[in-house]
Amino acid sequence: FAAALKKAGIVFIGPNPRAIEVMGDKIESKKFAGDANVSIVPGYLGEIETAEEAVKIADEIGYPVMIKASAGGGGKGMRIAHSREEVADGFSSARNEAVSSFGDDRVFIEKFIVNPRHIEIQVMGDKHGNVVYLGERECSIQRRNQKVIEEAPSPLIDDATRKKMGEQSVALARAVDYDTAGTVEFVVGQDKSFYFLEMNTRLQVEHPVTELVTGIDLVEQMIRSAAGEVLNLKQDAIRLDGWAVESRIYAEDPYRNFMPSTGRLVRYQPPQESSENGLTIRNDTGVYEGGEISIYYDPMIAKLCTHGPDRASTIAHMSDALDQFYIEGIGHNVPFLSAIMNNERWQSGDISTSFIDDEFPDGFKGGHRSAGITNKLAVVGAFLDHVENTRRRKISGQMGGRHVTFDSQRVVNMGDDWIAATVEPENGKMVHVVLDDGKTQTLEGAWKPGTPVWNGMINGEKVSMQIRRMLNGYVLSYRGVEEQIRVYTRREAELARLMPVKIPPDTSKQLLCPMPGLVVSIDVAVGDSVEVGQKLAVVEAMKMENVLRAERQSIVTAINAKQGDSLAVDEIIMEFE
């Protein structure tokens, strides 16, 4: 494309064709980097034709290994393999994803560095041979090799390491006459050793965090470079100011193993962009309320960024911003992102690319509901119920003859907790809620029924909480915790405790489609005996292949789908004894 534009005399706001050709191919770029004396990860950089050849190469390199699409990016066409069997399975999936996403099925294999960090250097060049680096971005919080949270700078990198990585990146960029914005990615050991991964010859998704800490508009610089201007940035003048964090908002359901979620954005209310008191909120997005999220595109729908004077304040500001980010109509990862912001290991900066697997080994079940969070949920639930009860008493046409009141003593139920609460309004400006521990919680902040986010203060602390109405209560979301809150009178609570618990249907003998998607393959037949972990089917959604495996030993009794079928969520794919 860039070459065609050049031939037609059209200026391309991007790299020159040679840089794209050399650095855009992961196999060739590694060879090029090696020739330029840039440290590279040990591996096999030739083309691999068959799964058998891939297994042989992996055996020679030593496990674990990383299978990667040569033209890949965004976590697509990548698999980590710890055994010969995983290499064989991963090779096929990586090639299929590579063809689907990039039209190129070439893959290569390299050694997977255990407990690594993923850190990248932003470079900027012009058409006059000038290139500078603009610090690093920490991109280690990943799931399925797809970045989830990025920050700048990295909590690991010191000035000396930053200088070494930056100078190597600049040398590599100069070697291909790089003349715009680009990113040199490294896998970094906890000892600060680093190895070249690839160069992305484009503006990265996570570029806003670099803009926030440097004050440099990268898009403006790209346009200036394309126009032939001399780069007006000098290396010794570039400074990193404060800290920035980016959270990628994905249309993925974290409660269903992050399966892609499609549908209409019934409500889409991001936090208000602002910059005050040294704290900034920025939201880059391309979706809108009423729009549709389909299965044909990447699941990312927004990039929420915050900037502050230091890492702790920036993370706290991000946590507040995520509490205000309301999405309805599709599954999304906002609660998961919020839970990470409140994770002690994340806050300490002791992270690696295995962070999500380490901290959420059984998947995401919701954030930790501490005693403090439980109290806040109970207080807000009682307050919302009080507001709606007050409103009901003002409806016209009610029977006269007596003053209608309602009991100020309520019982808040969430899960197995039943919390007594007494609501005491004061002059319409604030509400005092006395919980069953005898302590008074003072709540300030108005709420109009139907408003999806409550913003206010509890005991002087700023709190934002998401609200969805349900029968006899609300679904409240705060700090990654999502709870069903039911508010009863004391008598209603006594009766509610006696109600039988509805038992969900048994689906253990069925394989259900976890998300809307296209069946890529059915890997078993009726009558087959399957073992735990055996591949049963592959479903593709949002350009990612999802391998569905057996959760128990059994025999296949029926198959209800075939290759090429488009399935809805929870549609039955196959049945077992």
C-alpha cells in the first residue's frame, strides 16, 4: 500500500516502504536485528511448513516455546507451548489465525522467556536521518498475548537501562531509514536483561500514555515528518513527566472466561474527560450508544487513560474512572480492570506477562469484597431504596385520609449477608445510614432514579458506583465487585430467608457455545471417548480462535453443529453420556 502511494505521488503518513517490508515481517526483522547487533531471543527464524517440523524445532530449542505469526500483531497467531502436544495444536491454530487476520500463514518459533516483562520503546524519526526515543511503555499485563493494561514509564526500568534500550532502538530505526512513529518491542527479564521481539511500523494502540508523560503529540509529529519537516525534538530535551496508565476496554465477558461479547450498546457512558488538580482522564473510543458490536472486528471498544504526578495517584485515579465507566448491552471487562487496579501486586509494580494467570488462576469471579466495600454497597443500596420510596410517596392520586409513610428500618441482602440498616435523612442534603454494627455512615450526593452511576461522598470519601435496577433491588458495581443488592423491610427479610434457592439447570453433559461465533472445526465424532482436556471443537469470534476442551471423561452421544455453522451464545454444540 505504501509503495503504491509512493508510485502514485501520494504522501503516506507512515513509514517508508522499505522499513515496512523489513520490520513488518517478524522473521526478517529478527534476522535484520541480529545483523545490527541487537540482542534477540534464541529461536528458529526459517519458515515452518508442518506441525511435525514445528515439534522437531521446538524439541531442539527447548521448552517452553512461543509460536508466532510472522505478520502477526495484537496477540493473534500466537501460542505458548510447554510440550510436543501443545506445539502440534498451537501450530495449527496460530496458522489459521494468521491467515484469518493477516492473510499470511507463516509462523516461526522462539524460546519463551519464563516470567518476562513486555516493554517497548517509542521512537520517532524524520526524512532527514534524525531519530529519537521517547521513553518506554510497560505492557506486561496481558491475556492470551493481548495487551490489557499499559503504563509509562515502567516501574522496573532505571535510567541506565532506559538509555541502553533507547539507543538500541534508535540504531535499529536508523538502519532502515525509519522516518515516522514506531515501536521497538523487547522481552525483558526481571534482572533488566532485554531481547528484541519485533518492531511495529505504525502508531501503537497504547501511544496515549507516551503522549501524556512526554507532552508530545505523536500524530502531529507523524504529519510533520510526512510533510518533510525536520524533527524538532532533541534527545537530551525529552523528559518524562509523571505517570500514565491505559486500560483497554474490551467487549469480552470476564465472568465467562473472557469470551467475546457481541450485541447492541444499549448504554455507553464513559467518564468525563478532564484535567484538574494534576490528574487527567482521557478516553479514546470509536463506538457510541446505540451502536452494534459485531463478531467481525477486534473486541477493543475504548482506551481509558489517566495521568498523574506518580504511579500511585495515577492508579487511584484510574480506579475512580473505571467506577464511572458504564456499559450496558454487552459483556465487558470493566470490572476486571477495576479489580486489577485494586490488586496489591499490581500496585507494587511486581508484574510479569503471567500476572493475570498468576492472580486469577481460576478465572475472574469478581473483585474481592472486603468489609469496607461491603459497607459501601450496603449504604448505597439502602440510600437508593430510600430515594425511590420517597419518590413513590409523592405520586399523585393516592388515597387520602391518612399520611402514608414507610419504615426507615431496612434489611440489605447481598449473597449470604443480611445487614440491618436505618436510614435517617437530614435536610435533604445528606443521609445518615446506621448499619447493624452501630456505626453511622454519612452519605452525600443526589441520585435520580434511572441514572446509571451514582457519584457522591461516604464519610468524606469520594465514591462512584454503577447501578442497574432489578426486582426488589439493584446490581451495584464498585472496585471490581458486582453484587446483587436486595433491600427489604424487616418483615419482608424474614420471609425472603424462607424462600427456596433456585437451582440452575445441569449442563455438565453438554458442550455449550460460550459466545456468538463461527464453528471452525468439530474434532470428535459420535461414540468417541474423550479425556479431560481433549480438544472437542474450535469456535472463532472477533478473529480469535477459541479451543473448547473436555472438562471430564465421557462419551459423545450427539453432535448438533458442524463446521461453518454460526452459533449463538449457549447454543448446544454436542452432548455426552
